[in-house]
Amino acid sequence: MISRQKRFSIYFIIAILLFVTYLFRETDQEISLPKLGTIPEFEFTDSEDNLISRNDLKGKVWVADFIFTTCTMACPVMTGNMNLIHKAYKDDDQVRIVSISVYPEYDTPEVLKEYASRYNANTDRWHFLTGPEQNVKDVIKNGFKMGDYEDIIFHSEKFALIDQNGNIRGYYNGMKSEDVKTLKKDITILLKQG
């Protein structure tokens, strides 16, 4: 018969082993964010009339989406959810937000500047970008691989998470708060790995 003290010791050792296994499992999950593609070079104009390229985002973890300022359906919800990400990382210089207009004929830098002000966006960290329609199509098709390549106004409702090297590490439904929570966790994972 096993004494009470030995039984307690065995349970204690099992508990420690389970805890260590859990920690290793969590660490493995952190490392295993997939690489889903690479963002090609691009250059767009932001709401402050500055040119922003992929190179300007090198070394940063960033989240991107496609919107347009006159959209009344998905875009306000997406931008509201993107603002939650922006606020959560507003003091972290390693995180950027990128919203690319799919209606560049209308969404000039001036229009984007007014739109950004509605969300109290720090446009040094949240870039609202516009550029020639063909360039937007190219980056959607050859980089993000989300949305309608031909008629870009039918944009995706997804957010894309991009790592410090320009690799896509995840897609998230920009309309769902549960996906936004997961996105925040994954941003933190990439920041720790950076």
C-alpha cells in the first residue's frame, strides 16, 4: 500500500509534468503560425500625401485590409474593428495598420485624411493608402490574394496579418469580434518572435 505522502508526491510530479507539457504545447503553437504568401513590392500615397512602400513596413508587424470611404455596409464595421487593433497597439512602435482603398478615383489623400480623423487614427501608425486602380488590383491579386481581382470594389472582409519580413501569417474575418481577438493574440506572438 502506498503511503499518503508518496501518493501526494506522485500527484505533484504528474501535475508538474502536465504543466510543463502545456507550456511546451503553447510555445509550439506560437511558433507554428503558417506562412501563407509574401506581399510584393508596392508604393501608395497615404492620407498625409506621403508615399508608403512595403519597405517602409519592413521590420514591423502589420495588419492590412481593403476598404473605401463611401462604403456603408462592411467597411464601417471593419474599420471599427481595425480601430480596436489600432488602440490596442497604439503605444507599440513595432505595429502598423494599413487600410488600402479599393475606390481610388474617389478616395484621394484629402478624403482619406478626413476618414482617418473619424476614427482618431494616428496616421503615423495607421496608414490609409490610395493609388492607381491597377496597382491596387496587382497587390490584391499577387500579394494578399483576397477579394475580387477584376472589380476591386467587391473587396474582401478579411484582415491580413503580415510579419516583419512581409510574409502573410493569417487571415481573419474583419466583421467578427472573435476573429479580432485571435488576431490580437497572433500579433503578440509575432512581436515576441521578432
